[in-house]
Amino acid sequence: MRFESLVIHGYKEVALGEKDVSPAIHLTTTFERERDGSYPEGYSYTRRENPNRTTLEQTLALIEGGAEAAAFASGSAATAAIFMALKAGDHVIAPNDAYYGTGVILREVFARWGLAADFVDMTDLAAVKAALRKETKLLWVETPSNPLMKVTDLAATADLAHGAGALAVADNTVASPALQSPFQHGFDMVLHSTTKYISGHSDVLGGAVIARETGNDAFTRVRHVQHAVGGVPSPFDCWLALRGLKTMALRVERQSENALAVAAFLAKHKFVEKVYYPGLPGHPSHALAARQMKRFGGLLSFQVRGGEAEAFAVAAEVGMITRATSLGGVESVIEHRASMEGPGTRTPANLLRLSVGIESAEDLIQDLDQALTTAYA
Ligand SMILES: *Cc1c(COP(=O)(O)O)cnc(C)c1O
């Protein structure tokens, strides 16, 4: 099956002999044993396994083109599980503009446990190479990055990681499996915050780690962390993520079309200084993005003329667009990113991040135009 069919029909291949067209929700923490002590369906306790979670995991593995997946209660819980699979003394290289929370997890949680991390500009391959050491066990790539929309060469970074004997892990949240396949470029594991494009409706948190091949030792440890530590999603969370997933191909197509139209409009606006969107021909990595992405996605950022006050003023004037954090939902949301990220942020003070939804592009452009015009009047 092709991607558009797989997001809808993938789960039928893994459902437990159900005839439900929409899968049943298994709201149980525990499963009955047979008289001989066995568990014929393989399910014993929901922290370890639940049919809704298995269905979601196997569907995510299918659509990402991987072999197996582990679902978590959030993208951050999934990220932490990957670092828990390493040990004290190991070294991680991560992008200096990684998702803000990923940097927090490495610097504030795992540094105290002896996991070393260096943060580099992933678009500078010489810098990545220079940061590799013999203790480097994992290279973390996130492309496009957020909120500066830098594009990292997936094939080149996977090669660098493997040349040093390190695991190549891609946070594929911003592109989504609809647009980009890190496994095709040699990555070993993919991380998703399923909260974003996969679920798509701003109503459920979730995360997943997907392995390209079975028998990956690091993934075996991630699975053990999932079972033992238990940062798992509820059966209903899994059901919601799977329901959202069914429309992902359509949503991301529309979001990408809308974002391109909005980015082109903003790039010409007199109150806008700079637009960050890989779909614009002027983006420094436009050609690379065109090679490794099917479309350019629904996320963009722009700097307005002036500073933080002007950025807040523009955000204050939007009407249809919602002022909120997060991304990947059907509704467009705008956010002053630096104030959300907090101390140590590298995000410019006059930057607004826009997650473009599936509304009418004309309405989005009209709303942004009136917000900009009113804010600078
Ligand atoms: C949101 C996000 C995360 C964290 O996911 P949560 O579900 O919020 O914990 C990680 N990486 C990226 C790129 C994200 O956008």
C-alpha cells in the first residue's frame, strides 16, 4: 500500500481479529490468565502492552517504513527513553537549535547522570565531524529545525554517525512521515512527538520511537525502558492518535500548500524583516529540502520589524489565528517563541512562529495582513 492508504488501512493488519471498522478501546489495566497460567493473546498488564498501543505502534512502524515502534505518553517521554538507553560516560551530539525541550532534557536531567552532550550547528558538517569522539554513541538530528527552519542533510549526517560507530537518530516531528523518511537515508531510529502532525487535532499528547530494523540493541533498551519505567500512553490516547493519523496525508498536503502561500505573502510584506520557510527559493537550504522532503511542511517563522514589543503587538492583533504554542494541528496557531522557550533561548526576540492549519489560505493571509497593519498603525 502507498502512504495515503497505509495511514487508513495499516491498522487492520495488526488488529486482534476485530470486526470493528473503528477499533475498540481496551480500557483495562490487566488481562485474565488461563488455568495453565498462560496469556494466549500475549497481553498481561497495560504498562507492558495494551492492544490499542500495539495497534498504534505497529501502524507507526508501517507508515515510517521501520520495523518496530514503542509509543510513549509524550514526545519528551520518548526522547528521555532514548537517552535512558545510553549510559554514564556516553556522549551525544545534538543540534544547537534542537527542540528546546530536548536541550533541557540533555542539559538538566541527563548531564547529572553523566551523559555528556555537545550542541553543534548540524548544517555545518565539518563542525559535526569535529564534535565526534570515541565516546560518541548517538547523533541526534532534527530537520527542519524549529523555530529557525534550518535543514540538515540526512544522508550526510547518518554517514558521519555510522563512520564513528554512533547511532543516528532523527526527530522527524516537524516534517512528519508524510513528507520525509530518515530511514531511507540510513537513520537507525526515528523519534516523533505524535502530539503534532500525527494526531493533528491538538487533543492528545504522545510520542514514539521507531527502529528501522529488528534486533537493534538500542531499541531493545528503549523497549525495556518503556516496560519498566512506564511513561506510556493510555489506551484512549492511542486510539485518538490512530484516529488522527488517518487524515494525516490530506492534512499535511493542505498545510504545506497553505504554508507556502502564507510564506510567500509574508516575504513581500513591508513590516516583515525575514521569513524562515524551506519552501521559499531564497531559503539557504531550499535545494536540499526539495531533495529530501516531498513538500515543505506546515511550519514557518518570521521576524517582524522592530523587537519583542512589535512581535507581541502583531500576535495580539490576530483574529482567526489562535495565540498558542504547539504545532501540527488543523487550526493555525501563532506564538512568540522566545518567551515560551525561556532562559538561554537562541530564538530572536522579534520572531513569531506560525503553525499553519488547514483553513482557507486566503483567510489566513487576510488575518495576518490586518494584524500586521493594525500593529504598526
Ligand atoms: C513538541 C516536540 C517535541 C516534544 O514532544 P511533546 O509531545 O510535547 O513532549 C519534540 N520534538 C519536537 C520537534 C517537537 O515539536
